Amino acid sequence: MKQSQWILAAILLAGLIFGITFAMNYLGGSGPTEVEAVLPQTGREILFKDKVFPPDGSLLEREERTSGYADYWLHNPADATVQLGLDYKNCQCGSVQVFVLPEERRAWLAREATALIGVAPASALAGVIVHALALPQIQGGLEGHELLNKTEKAPVGPGQMGWARLAWSARKGGQLRLEARFWFDNPGSAKIATVNLNLYFHEPLRVVNRVRIRPLRDEDLERGVTEYITCWSSTRPALRIEASTPAFRGNPASDPFVVGKPEALSPAEIRELRRTNNEASDTMRAETRGSVLCAYRVPITFRAVSADGKTPFDLGPFQRVVNLRSPDIDAEPVQVTVLGRVRGLVQIGQVGEEISEIKFDTFPLKRGKVERVQVESQNRDLKLEFDRSRTSEFLEASLEKNSDAPEGRQTWTLTARVLPGKAEGDFPRARDPLYEDSAIYLRALLPGKPPRSIRIPVRGSARER
């Protein structure tokens, strides 16, 4: 190889390994997936480039409960061996190894770089992907030197190249920042190098766990109203999604809340979802931030009456649950709570001050608590009754019709009670049969029509005092 070709190969080598980094991390692939480029041969200490990974300051996204590593390429430009040791690492969940590339494999890298000479720009990306696939062969079979304490060291010979491998063990969801600090020649050296790895671990199936639906009108339900729950994955290019809702009184046909079959989003919709998930002030919200590799919409339909014609949809505030799962994931279903309100027949609270729930705040559990709210309707033929059968066991209620209602309206005073000694702790409480549906139910009766149910959520905290 001519001298000029070797020089050009060296220049291309840095660009090659940067391209490898991009291709392996963001275009997919197997084997080692994080690589950092090699600096020019200057200085007496071991040289690293882009000591922070990812180099753009973002987070490397991985699936929770997985292990992996990042490789930080290094070079000894000195004419003598330099000892490389570990001064500090910030987490026991990580390990550090040093690998030195044999001379013949360094020549492989040079040949790979030289192979790019004369390649047209339009073909460069395809060439980089081929080189990225060759990287495991260049690195494969080499034994690393693990640095377990501050006194252990790994020799890097004059002019030698290699990499420091910063590995992590299986992790649960959330952010993790790994840091390793190296000394050169001896632990007291004034020259050090610090590398950082910024990670974020996602659940394989992601969704916003509380979805609030726009207010619905009773007459809208006659035609049926369909909304959507969106779920996605930041770690998998495809998932099979199954959606369901807990059986309604043992018979799905008696449920006016219908969960449909999940539908895959188009590539354009996936791009838009990622944009909105990471938008402006919400960029750092752990609930939505990150990549979107695949995404699905789950239709949920609200009907006036169930398919068997026996159950009308509840009036007032509602709360339903949708379970999402994938047979591709060994995990419990993800639970999504759907919240909303159906307007019609009655209003809970004063005119202009409609409330969504009765708040009992904090009270002594032995004494219980009483709250009163107004219930109003423009229908003069409506009759209201307290529904003991559906109301939570720790609650009681009574209705008193008011005689001073405005013309054309009816009003009632609803007295809601938390029974003494019957409630304990905060309510409502998810996945607790006694407190999950913390609500008072009323039965609305109109001549010639089936009874309608009105749900009034309650919230409070019963404490020992």
C-alpha cells in the first residue's frame, strides 16, 4: 500500500468507526452495539474520543431487565507501554474490561477504511453497514482484562489500539448514568480519563396509564362514540397486542363499554407520535419520552345500551379499566384507567360548579365522615333513588328533594356518608376489591324507559387518631 493510501486510510478510519456507531445503534444489528471513534496519535497518555456515550448527549434506550455494554475505543500514541487502571466506577451494577487489538487486526481496520476510497457518496451508507457487520469479526475471540480494583492494570503497548468495555447488568426501568475513571501508569497519576454512559431502560410495552376522555353527552351514546388508547414500544420493532376489559357482571354482552381489536399505526403516524411524545416542555416526561419503534391504537366504544339490550351506560363520571398485554412479553398485563363523564339527565353540584367527585378529605376512621352535595335535573318527570346494591359497602347515602328548586328544574340534596369504622386508609385504591370502585350510585327512573345508573365517585383518607 502506498504512503498516500495509508494516510487517507487513517483519515477515513475515524469516520468509519463513527459510521459503525451510528449504524449499529440506530439502524439495528446484533453483537456489540456501541462503539466510539479513535483519536489521532498525539500525547503521552491513552487517548479516548467522545468519552460520553451517546456523544450527542441523548440517552441510550434499552429494554428493562436486560444487560449490555458500550465500547470506548482507545489508542496509545506513545513509543512505550502505558499501564491502564481503574481509579473509580460509580455503580456496582457495572463492570470494566480492557481489550487490546492485536497488530494484525489493526491492519484489518486499516484495510476496511481503505476499502472506502473511491466509493461514491450515494453508496457510502451501504458500505458503512457492511463494515459494521464486519466489526464483530475484528473484535471477536479476544480476551479482555477485567479491572476489579484500583491497583489492577492492563498494559497497552506502544501504538496499540483497543477499547474499554463498560458493561451493565440487568436493570429495571428508569435512567442510569454509569461512569468509569481511568489512571495511566500508576494510581497516583495526574493524568486521568473519565468515560460516561447515559442509559434509559423502558418497559417493552408502553402506554399512558390514565386516559381522560372528552365529556360525552347522553344523546351521543345513541350513535356510539369511539375513542382510542395508544400504546407503543421503544425497544421492539413489532409486538402482538391483545386488549380486554374485566368481565362486566360475568357477561361481556351486557357491557356498553366495548374494547376493539388493536390496529397498527402507519410509519407517518409513528413519526408523529414520537414527536408529540417528546414535545417541548414534556420532553423529559418519563411516561412518554423516547423512541417509538412500533405503535398501536386500541378502539374503545361507548354505547347507550349494551349489545344484549339489558345495561345502559352509567351517567355522570365514569371509570373503566382496559388491560393490554402481548404474548411476545413475559409480563403481567398493563392496566389503563379510562376516565370521563357522561352529561345528561342530572348535574352533580351547583349550577356552574359541577363536580366530578365527592371529597371527604382526611377524617378519623372511627367517626366516619358526612358530606352534602346538590343534584339537579331539568327533567320534571325524573325520579332518583339511592342504589344500595352497587354502592361501595363502606358508603351510605340518602336523597332529599328540595321544595325551592328554580322553575323548570328539580333539585335534591344528596347526603353521603362514610360509615364509622368501615373504611381504612386512602380510597379509591387500585386492585383492591373493597376500594377500587369507591362510588355512590343513584338509580334514575323515567316513565317508559329502563332505569339509568348515575355514578358519583368519592375520595378520602380514613386514619387512626
